[in-house]
Amino acid sequence: MAGSGSTREEGVMGGDGSGGIERETLAVEISAEVADELGCEPADLPEKLYHAVDVEAVEEAFSGAIVDGEISFVYCGCLVTVAHDGSITVSRTLGY
């Protein structure tokens, strides 16, 4: 399924009703989605997530009253986009 991209639609919204994204769950979900796109296990990813993005900053960006928006970054050769609703989209970047 190389290059096909993947999307996690259900999101990783906070369970406390705040509408924020849960940081630990977000980090696990991003790693799982990228690993799925690359055809490996999350533990086998060649880069640590914290080298690519400050997951706490992403979580905090969506913890307020943001109605719409997304944050994108490159991680392990994949373009990762996290939307305000917690959905995650992953696609390989050129050259990988």
C-alpha cells in the first residue's frame, strides 16, 4: 500500500469533554499511522517522534476553542497532518 496514504478518522479527542487532543494517545496514534504507511511496527520507525514535532504543542494548540485548523509536519519521510478534531492523515513524501 506504498504511497496510498492513510487517515484515522475517529480522532484522538480528550475524554474529559474539553475537546483537546490527548497527548499520549496522539503520539501513539501518529506513530501507528506512520508505521502502517511504511509497512513496519511503530517500534521499528527510524526516527523518534519528538525529533519531528512537539506533541505537547500540538495538543495544546487544539485544547482551546479552535473551531477549525490543522498542523502538518514531516516524520520518517511522511507528511503527517493532525486536524482540530483529532483526525490524522499520513502520506509519503517524494523521494521515499
